[in-house]
Amino acid sequence: MDSVFSDEYFMRAALNEARRAFEEEEIPVGAVIVCKNQIIARAYNMTQKLNDVTAHAEMIAFTSASNYLNSKYLTDCTLYVTLEPCNMCAGASFWTQISRIVYGASDEKRGYHQTSEYMTHPKTVVQKGVLEEECAELIREFFRRKRV
Amino acid sequence: MDSVFSDEYFMRAALNEARRAFEEEEIPVGAVIVCKNQIIARAYNMTQKLNDVTAHAEMIAFTSASNYLNSKYLTDCTLYVTLEPCNMCAGASFWTQISRIVYGASDEKRGYHQTSEYMTHPKTVVQKGVLEEECAELIREFFRRKRV
């Protein structure tokens, strides 16, 4: 069992969000934002449902967390997301000045590292690979079913 | 007078949006999205009002245009925006596969070209410098007043 408040613990919460996306036939990416060990935002990819490419899990989570904190800046927060953010989401994270980003699976095609590692804010510490295999497997399973 | 349906004509519509931002004490950036010579979305920067860093003019315009067209993709559309898009907005434009982006002033600090010119979709044609001076002057005037 994950210890409480570990990165794995919060990534499991993000994975739960990703599973909701899966059930709704969205590419299964989920995110949570944590502030002082409390989850203040939960979101999953809704691009299909909302017919809106900007409705990535991270973007919804940023807006939700800002709303909760009544602050544009998320300087004391950590984003947990099951997949490496794309350029849009990494670019958004820059503006939030979020303290940490923890992601699960790398995205070798659309992850922001394919463009530049300098996309996040200089103050943002980025960690990858937490529950990587579970995060990646959920996405692989999604596309396997799509292909059938 | 601008000829109807010229880039200058539509950039003036984007400038009108930027002026609304100015009046509401937002950094004055405005955008419109045009499809078949018709403006289908108008937006201006609302980051202060909404307390949300994702509320850039372009992002709001993408969502609005997708809603209007009932399509995630904006393949027959042109975005007119008074300032060079940031990484977030250029990254969002990638997902929309928008046909063209026309911007006014360059952003030497936060424009996406500072990170990479390969941020937009390969199908997207980008043109800069339309009504550049008017677009830039509005932003300069905003910051001059802020400093007083």
C-alpha cells in the first residue's frame, strides 16, 4: 500500500481520474493538483466530450485549482498527471508558476520534452516516471481496444 | 480604409477586442477567428478577471470557435491575434490544426518563437507583423499607465 501523501499515493488519484476518462472513451489521462497534502483539483481529459482540444486534464485542473485558491498562481502546489504534458499544458504550467510537476508515463511523440525542456517555469521542479508502467498501460489498453 | 476581408480588416477586429481588455485593465491582447470570411469567435485576455492564467484571448477564441463549428478542428480557419502567441497558445493551436495564424506584434520575451518555431501544426501557415505598430503601441500604453 502506498504511504499517505507519497507521490505514488497522489499519482493513484490521478490514475483514478484517467480511468474515468477511459470509461468515457477519452484518451485516458488524469490529473490532480495537491496543495499542503490536500487534493484541491481533479480532472481528466475531456476533449471528445467538450469538442475542445484545450480540455486536457492539466488545463482543467489548473483552472479548477486557481478557482479553489482564488489565485492565478499555484506556487505551493504540485501537479500529478499520468502522462507527460504537451506543449500547451507545459506552457500553461509556466504561467501558473506551479512548484512541482510529477508525471507518470513519458510521451515520446507529443510530450513537451520533444520541443524543449525549458517550457516549464524556472521555479518548477519536474519529476517523471512515478507509476510509469500503470499510467502507460492504461493508454496502451485504450488504443488496443480502439483498434479492434 | 481597409478593404473588406483583408488581413488588416480582421486584425482591426482583433484590435477592438484588445481595446476591451485594455478598458478592463487586462493586458490588451485580442483575437478573432475567421472561417470563410466570417468572424466566428471574438475574445480578449481575461486572466485577471477570471483569475486564470489559461484565459488568454487565443484559448478562449479556440474554445468558442470549436463550439460554434461543433468541431475540435479548425482546419479552415484563421486566427488573428494582436500579439505573438505564447507557448501555451501555440501548443493549443497545434491541436486545432488551424490553417493560418496571423499576429500583429512580436513578443520578444514570451512569444513561442523564443522556444521553437516548430510549435504550431505543420499545416498551419503563420504570418506576423499585420498592424504590428498599432498592436504593440496598445500594449506599451497599457504598461506606461501601470507604471504611473
